[in-house]
Amino acid sequence: MASLMSRFFKFGSQNMAIDLGTANTLVYVQDRGIVLNEPSVVAIETINGIKKVKAVGEDAKMMMGKTPDSIEAIRPLRDGVIADIEIAEEMIKHFIRKVHGKRSLFRYPEIVICVPSGSTSVERRAIRDAASNAGASQVYLILEPMAAAIGADMPVTEPVGSMVVDIGGGTTEVAVLSLRGLAYTTSVRVGGDKMDEAIVSYVRRHHNLLIGDATAERIKKDYGIATIPADGIGETIHIKGRDLVNGVPKEITISQANIAEALSEPIGAIIEGVRIALENTAPELAADIVDQGIVLTGGGAMIQGLDEYLREETGLPVSVAEDPLSCVALGTGRAMEDPVYRGVLMTA
Ligand SMILES: Nc1ncnc2c1ncn2[C@@H]1O[C@H](COP(=O)(O)OP(=O)(O)OP(=O)(O)O)[C@@H](O)[C@H]1O
Ligand SMILES: [Mg+2]
């Protein structure tokens, strides 16, 4: 293992760390930092029965919900696991090629890629193989909550317990870390996607209005809030969609309090995951968490008032990481570069 690692660190500057997320994929290049950040979406076009990649990333996401029958915008990762391995591999290849540019031919990079802590060995092998097939000479894996914690500057190498809650698109991972290891981890299949779905179904149930996922996501990012606003109403939101009764486009108005109501179920599930993790944490580590508090990472951490709500529910200090959407990629990159984190990288 040690010789493997020293070989790894000797290599030049094109080694990469990849956060292959349900919603977004980020690529970190050694000594350069994050160089790519795009939605994990692939648009596939079928012509005469033959499938072809039409667009990947940002370009493909813009097509979501707006494609003609011959084009399908696919998210190859769902609920934090690979739903379509072939398309996922195409996506990884595309991003690696994009990062490498013209220099792609001179050698194959070594790649560190993060995997959900709850992934099975079959899923991990699938991710490894996809990265190998995409041109990696060697693939290392890192558990997502560990990467998130390193990226959030948490003291993961010390004999001190700390808790990270990474709220991604597909899953929320809750982990207690100490001495480069995960002392406890649990994963809830609730994240930003479930919040978007909750908004879609709220608007349909209460206003007979059909809206797309992209619209719901936009509303969540702009107005999403964990609890009813102090004045009981909050901001006013105009939403456009299709009327379910007569089929025509229409606009409705709802309040931010309505959004809090819509989000209460997914947010409740996240809080419940944290509660379960705390109940299962060894007493010495639990005592550390009282001092260290809980750090939130992932895009979902940016829901307004979520930190405050979690603070009230647990009685513990809660903070949001500085750049929640980048933590996992930064942490994966640091684990690749800094020997102090050796031991958190896995070969299988
Ligand atoms: N300002 C914001 N407020 C609320 N949610 C946000 C905000 N910005 C992004 N999000 C949501 O965060 C999610 C993406 O977060 P992130 O990139 O951490 O997920 P991921 O790593 O791709 O997913 P996973 O870790 O589950 O595989 C999306 O659902 C997105 O809508
Ligand atoms: Mg993630």
C-alpha cells in the first residue's frame, strides 16, 4: 500500500479527483484545483435506432424537460447510485476529455473518485471500471462524507469526533468522523431532488398547476426555507405552469410559508437521519460533537434556515461549510495531494 501511495504522489500534475454527484460532477486537477463543474446530465439522441451522445453537462441540462421525442436528457446517477452505468461512463469520459484538452494523449491520469458511503461493492466496482474505461491508469476511491469533511476543513485526522451532514441531490449522508475513519455513517435517500418533487406535488395538489422539475428547483434555490418565516408569510412567489383542469398555461401566486410547508417532509427526513446518527454515536465521540458541532455540506445545506432549524432540533452548534457545493471535490482533491490524508484512499 505504501509503495502504491508514494508512486501515486510522484506522478505529474494531471492526476484528477472527481466528485461524481447525482446533481453535479466536479473535477479537480492536481495543483490546479477545481477546473470543471457541470450538471450530471447526458442528452442522448436516437436516429434510426442508433443512440448517440448529443450533449453533456450544462448543455444537456438546458434540454431537460424540453426535448423532442428523438432526444432524451438522462441523469445517469439517481438517489446517489449509478442508475445507468454506460451513460455514466460516457459522461466521465466526456468530462475527462474536456479537462485534458489537447494534452490528453501524453499519458493516462490517476484518478480519485468519491463514492457514497452506503454504496455496495458492486456499485463501487462499477464506478471504478467506468473511470478505468475512461482512461485512468489507476483508480482510488474515497467515501463521500470523508471527502466532504476534509473539504470543509474538519479535523478528520485527529482523535476528535465530529459530524458532517452532506445534503446532495440524491442522498443525505450523515457521518461521525475520527482519526481518518468513519466511526458511524448513515445515508438517507432524501436530498435536493426530493425537495424539488415536494414542490411539484404541493403546487399540483393545492393549485392544480403542473410545473417542471427545473422550475421547482429554481423556486427551491431562490425561496426554499426550512421553517415558516417569522411573519408567517415571507416572500411572495409567482409560478408559471400548465393548468391541470383546462390544460392552458397559467400563473399562480404562493408564499414562502407554503414552500416551507411543501419542504417539511424531506427536511423532516434529513433531521431524522441526524437524530439516528446521534443516537448511535459512541459516548466519547458524542461528547466531542457537543463541542465541535455539526457541519453541513452539499447544495442542500444552502436551504435558508436549515442550520438554525437543526440547531433547535439537536441543541448542538451547527454551521454551513464555506462553499458547500465544492466541499466533496475539494476534499477529494486534497486527499489526493496531501500525504497527511493517506489511508483515506481505497483501492477497492
Ligand atoms: N441555494 C440553494 N438552495 C437550496 N438547494 C440548492 C441550492 N443550490 C443548489 N441546491 C441543490 O443542491 C443539490 C445539488 O447539490 P450537490 O451538488 O451537493 O449534490 P450532488 O453531489 O450532485 O448529489 P449527491 O451527493 O447526492 O450525489 C441540487 O438538488 C440543487 O438543487
Ligand atoms: Mg455530493
